[in-house]
Amino acid sequence: MRQPSLAAKLGAEALGTFLLVFGGCGAAILAAKFLTDDDVQLGIGFVGVSLAFGLSVLVGAYAFGHVSGGHFNPAVTIGLAIAKRFEWKGVLPYIVTQLVAASLAGAVLFAIASGKQGFNAVESGFASNGYGDRSPGGYGLVAGLIIEIVITAVFVYVILGATDDRAPKGFA
């Protein structure tokens, strides 16, 4: 079977990364919470946002994984390279592609959100996140770094296990 060209791989990686950010972050930004006039909360909530991210990864993996490997995340690309399952010479082009595609998806989401009458990116907290006083849970920087490192390591480990040659066929 013919190997896809680098351009095809980067194109697939860009589309998958765009889909992940647009679908997952779009759900978080645009659909997570709505308050009605009666203070009834509508929207998909945390579970819905989690499912949107998962579905976005799943759709991207099935649509583009056979071309690019379906990394869609610099941590996955680096993890695969460390595990000797991806060549180091491809790491920089993949990461640059992922960052550009994610930024484009963010720009599209901003354009959509700013189409709402009265939208103000600063006052609305659009796509804001943080630590300490800016964290919804009040968690500090170190706690945020620890959870990101641990969860990302678990995520990469699951990908390595699911895509291992010894895993059941069709598992990933």
C-alpha cells in the first residue's frame, strides 16, 4: 500500500485538529450553559462538553487517522515519537500544523460567537480559563499543571495501548 505524502498527512492532521477544536471547544463555548428568563439552566453541561470532545476525536480518527495517524494534539505526537512509533523528523511539521489548525478553529469560533448581539469577548469571559482567582474551582497553577500532565500522560498511554500491534485488531 502506498504511503500518503507529507502534504496529505499534514492536510489530514490539520482537518482533524480543526474538527477537534471546533467541535470540542465550540461545545464548551457556545452550548455548555444557557440561562432562560426563569433562571432555568439549559445547555449540554460538562458531560455534554466531554462527549462533544470525545465524539470530535472519534470522528477525526475515523475520517483522517488512516492518512495522518490521527494525532490532533502535540502531546500525542511527542508521545508517539518518544515511544518510537512516529519519526522525530515529522514532529515539528505536525505540531506546527496542529497549532495553526487549532488557531484557525478558535478564530472561526470567535467569529461565530461575536455574531451575537452585545457580544464582548472581555466581559463575557469568552474562552477564558485560568488558575487561582480565575479558576472556577479556585485551583492554583501547580494543581493545574499536575492535572494536565497526569491526564495527558494517561491519554497518550491509552492511545499507545490501543494502537499497539498486540492490541486486538479493530481496537483502535
